[in-house]
Amino acid sequence: MKHLVYSVLLITFFGCSPSHKPTVEELFTADRNFSAMSDEKGFPAAFAGFAHENGVILRENSMPINGKATIAAMYAKADTTGVHFTWEPLAGDIAVSGELGYTYGIYTLKKDTVLEQGTYVSIWKKDITGNWKYVLDAGNEGLGKK
């Protein structure tokens, strides 16, 4: 009986260690990887690739775009000629559960010789494989055009 108690205690304290809690820096890394994919493969591939199955995009003068398949179809039609679209998170946080978080920052969109900057916010959720995917993305023009 004594060995059973010790075994249960050992399993409880050492064998059942708490699962890894993600850090805000891991979420920033996901956001930066999202931007890097946009830079390397184009923003249509990035927005489709980083969308959660139930992802939503909010854009000016548009109804919400719902679902990964719809997002991919919308961006497949995008004219990416001469477009360079990247962003950098400034801040964010993760819920205590470790499965939901947000980032916000500044984006830069260059099309030919026109440079536009604005702000964005992304809400992130872990998918079933444990990867961060955005469930909501929205951006605002407004920091200026050059």
C-alpha cells in the first residue's frame, strides 16, 4: 500500500507535468511568420495559409469574410502585381488558457511606387494540431501614404 501511495504521488508531481504554456513571444513569432510568408509567397497564400478553419476577415466597405475556404477563394482573385505587403506586431497578449491571444501592430503595403501604412489587429487561436491561426483579422488605413 505504501508503494502505491508513493507511485501516485510521483505520477501526480512528476509524471503529469502541466502542458506547455505559450508565451506572447511565440504568438509574435507566429505573426511574424505570417508576414514573412506574405513577403515570400504573396499575401493571398499567407492569408489562406494562416487562417483558422473558422477564420474571419473584416475589411472596409465589405461584409465579413467567413471561413478559410472563402478567404482563400477571395484572395485567389487578388491582383498581386507589384504588391509588397508586410507587418510587424507591436503588442499582444495570451489568455490564461493558452489557446487564444491577440496581436496588433503596423502594416506596410507597397504597390509599385505608392507606400501605405496602417494598423491591424489579429485574434489568434490554436488549431487542433497546436499551431496558431488567426480567427479574426482587421486592418485600418491611416498612417499615411507616400
